[in-house]
Amino acid sequence: MLTGLKWKELRTKLSPTFTSGKMKMMFQTLVGCGLELREHVKKSAEQEGILELRDVLAKFSTDVIASCAFGIECNCLKNPNAVFRQWGKRIFEPTFEAIARGMLYLLVPSVAVALRISSTPNDITNFFRTMVCETVSFREKHSVKRNDFLQLLIRLKNKENLEPDTSPEQHDPSKYCTFVVNICKL
């Protein structure tokens, strides 16, 4: 929602975190979530259970976002009542307040900005802000490093240079193909 000079400065800092090489760095985390999905579907098939695919894929998506972006293992497929999932669902709840905020930003964004009306309710923003601050603090205190987006942001915060992406020939494409083949065996 930033504009002008603030937007330009932030975009300049964040652009290096969205290169294809940086995204590939997070692929193993995605693979881990995919393996959890496979086990969940396999277990349900063995029990001849019925899967609500929309719900299963929403939980999988939450796991991917929590792991790759926030560095949090919430395991929504195993724990459907995970706190991260509950707060994530609230972002998309079609409440009157959410609809009013959305309409205000759509129709007259300058008024919303002038009145300092957030596009997201404060309690949701506070939860995610607190979670990120606590995760960053824990990682820095215990020297924890992960291949995720949050680690890239921590490095930017600490004014570290992001190393250039590795060349494509240094990536082993067989790792990615194995994952796709295993998922297809379901």
C-alpha cells in the first residue's frame, strides 16, 4: 500500500529476494509440505475416507505459506486447528467490516489512506506482526537460519548483501522431477 519514495526504496531492497534463484532456495521446504500432503491423502485413501479437496488444499497452502514465508511449521494437515490457520482464515472472512474496508480502498483509496484505515483489521495485523517479530528475535538469539523468505528479510534488516543466485547448472533437476513423480504415484 506504499506509494512514492517509500515504495521505491522498499522495492529496491526487496527485489533481490524475489529472483528465481531465491525462490528455488525455498523449493525443499515446498517439497516437505508436498510429502506431508501425500501422506495425508494416502492415509485417507487407505481408510477409504472422503476428502474435502478444497479444505485439504487450503491447509496445504497454509503450510506452504507458513513455512516458506514465515519459517513456521504449523502442520495444518495434521492439526486443522493450528493457530496460524485460524488467523489466516480470518483474513478472508466476508464480514461487513471487511467488505466495507475493501469497498473504501477500491472506490476512494485516498480517503482510506488519509483516514489511516487499514485494509486488514488491527487484531489480525497485530497477530502476524507479533509472530514475525518473535520469530526474528528467536532466530537471531539462537542463530537459527532457514532457507525461507523471512531469512532473506532478516539478512536485509542486518544490512547483509544477498549473494547472487547460483547458476542454473548448479541445481540438480532430478530432485524436482523425483518429487513430481512421487506425487503422481498417488
